[in-house]
Amino acid sequence: MTARIAGRIGTIDRLGAVMASPTLIRLGAELAVEHRVGRRPVHPPYVMLQFAALARLARSAVRVELDLSNAATWTYARSVTIDAIRNHGLDVAPPGAVPPTWEQWRWFRDRTLSTDDGLGVLGREFPPLAVELARSIGQLASNGPGSLTHPDASRTVYGDGTIVRPIYQPPQAVRVHEADGSVTPRYPDPRTGRLLDHPAGRFDPDLAEHHGHLGPVLGHGYVAFHTRGAATYQRVVLGVDHIDAPGQEAACSLRLLADVARHARDGIQLVVYDGAFRGVHIDEVMRRHGYLVISKMPTSDGPDHALQAVRLGNGRMAKSYPLGLANHDTPTGACSHVLATINGRVVELDLDEGGDPVVVATPRRGPIKRSRRSDGRFHFNLGYDVQCPAGDFTVWLSPHGTAGNSARPENLRAVPDDDADSLRLRGLRSDAESFHANLKRTLLVDRAMSLGWRRGLLDIYAFALLNNAITESVAARGGTSTRGIRQGRR
Ligand SMILES: [Zn+2]
């Protein structure tokens, strides 16, 4: 095998991974089958999940029907599943003797999977199975390596949101002011220009206007959380969800994280997210789950009255957030040091000859401690070593906000952007972006073929099942590559 393909997983092995995935089969077993009178379905529900995952591999559900209609392919695929059922002692019926069809898939998708009930089962049952898979490859171990002071990559989860644009462009709409003062949308007929109550032609009724980095984007928003080992094919998708309204990415991610945390519990030390996680979200993750957060500090130039301009050692100016005084007793009496943060990091300030604040020191970050209150909420304390001619000392700072004010968690970051642990771990988040990019590559011309967010979410579940099945399959074979397994770990 040449170096170019060494350790890579080809299409047939990916098909085998999907058909052999015990996690996928167990998830399928949770989906109730509707028995139509006098007729049993040809295939148990997990076969439809296999079909969905293979559709992301083949980039087309119709293509899956075609591929599986080949007698040799179906004989192989079916035998792989039957072996997996036996080897893992799963209590499910074997796949039918004839290959599944696109019509069977469509029926199950529309009647079960993409309904609120079906998506509810996936939302409830996917995270615990994914956490179990993650643990089987050494991720999210409660007694694993790392500490809150220096979290380990194996106990880090990372997430991202993405917008999937639909293949059908949204209709042009105008707002019409009614006589009663209300405003209703009307749709100009593309040919006559006459205003219609409903758009002419095909469109997606669930579309929401999401404001992404590049301005308003019309599409469906989704979030996903992952964890990954250091070797190839060790990413585990832990959960996915639909962003129910524009601007709600962080709120949706917090809900999804709670679903994952319910099962992963102490297995997680750190959550990595992008700038969508602000102080209020960081504080919630710390207090509710006891996890630390790395999220990029926003580069806002707008006026923020909580921030004060200070001069750095190199003469440049920076915005600082005041933390107050750190006091300690010395042989000659009490001594005070003025502390503030810049870009999330603690600094010590003094006044220069002109009476203006200037950064004189950057206290070294020390231990991070966590305690749990009687109400179940967590509370963190961050240690910093302050240097003083009268004797160095450690000051403990709370990163939490006070009721209704999250300026402190926004500005005092337990693991700031330029911290060595942040530099070591924050790169994981780009893997979340690559997951979304690869998902979109399986959708026709980057657009969701599907109509509506439910079917879009189903596509993402299917892609997650494909990803996890490959991880599971590679792990079952003892991995493809041990290169780098110990890299990035402490
Ligand atoms: Zn002092």
C-alpha cells in the first residue's frame, strides 16, 4: 500500500462499517415500528438508519437503492449485519432477504424518522450511545488524564454551528401594512407581479434568516458537538440539533451540551466553542456542568463602558476590564495590587508618571479549583501568582458573574486565548468546521436537497452515524494508525 492511501478507509470498508455498527443497530432498535394491519415491514428500523447513513456516503438515497440491488453487494452487506448482531448479542431481527428500497426508506423517513416523535427518539437516544462509543476509544473517561488546571484533549468536547442553504431559493416577499395595523408578507407572482398570499412554485416553508459572519444567510441552522482522539478516524459525533430561530445558536448549543453532559458527566473537563459563546453562556456551562470553556474573545471595537484604556509595556493601548484590588499582608503592613483583564487574561496595573494606568505585570495562571454548592451548581476559583517585592502571593479570583451581569465571565477567561492550554486545545474546534464542510459536500451542490429543517436534521444525524460507524469499525480493528496517539496529551 502506498503512503498516499495508507491508513485510509475506502468506500467498501465504509459500507461495511455502516452495516456492522452496533451503535447504529441499537439506535434503530429504539425506533418503534408502525405495523400496518396484516403486514410486517420487510426490514427492521435499523436497516432504514443504515440506508440513511449510506445515502450520505453515496450522496444520494436513490443511489443506495441501486447499489444494494446488486445481489452480491446485498449478500455481503446483510451478512456483515448478521455477524454484528450475533457478535454483539443484539436482540433485533436480521435484515430482510431482499435489499431495502428507496420507497421503503421514504415511507419510514416520512412516517417515523422526520416526525417530532422520531427526531425525539434520536435526540434522546443518540447522545448516550455516542458517549459510550467515545469511552470505548478512550475519550471522556471520568478517571482519565488531565485536570481542570490543564484539561486533557481526551476530555474535551468541541462544537460549532452551521447554516445549510436549501436547494430551493426562498420566494421574494414584500411586507404589506394592513388596515388594522398588522404587517403580513405577500409574494409577488414572478410573471405578473400580482401579490399572492402564498408563493408561486416550490419553496421551503421553514426557512429562517440567519445572520452569519457574511451577513444574512437564508437556510437552516444546525449545531453539533464532538470529541476526538489523536489518531485518524477517532472523531465521535456526540449530538446534533436544529437551531430553532435565528440568533439562537448559543442557546441551542447549551441545550445540546446539556444532553451530552447528562451522560458524559465528569468525563468532560473542557468545552471549546467559537465566539458565539459569550460570558453569559460560559458562566452557564461552568455553573451548571462544572466544565471550563475556551471560546474566542470577540474583537469588538464598539463602546464598552466596562472597559478602560490602559497602556501596555510596549506602549500600545488596550482595553481592560477592572477586577479590583488584590490585598496581602506584608511585614511592613497591608499591600494592594490593582488587577484587571486584557483579552481575558489577568494583568496587574499601576499608574505611570502622568497618572495613567499602565500594565506592569502579567500574573502567572495557577491552579483552577472547583467546588459544588448544595444546590448542585458548580463554583470555580482561579489562582494567580502575584509578584511583590514584599513577598509573592496567590490571589483567588471568581470567574462568575453576578445576577444579570456577565461582564466578568466575558472578560476574565479561565483559559484565555493566548494561554498555553488554549493554544494546545483550541485547534480541535476547526475539526467541527471540517465536519460541517464534509457534510455539505455530501449534499448536492452544497445545498440541502431536503425540504424543511426536520429532513435537514435527519441528514445530519445520518452523516453523524456514518462518521461514528467508521470510528467504531476502525477501533474494532485495532485502529489504522497509532501515529500521534500520544501527541497533544498531557
Ligand atoms: Zn504587594
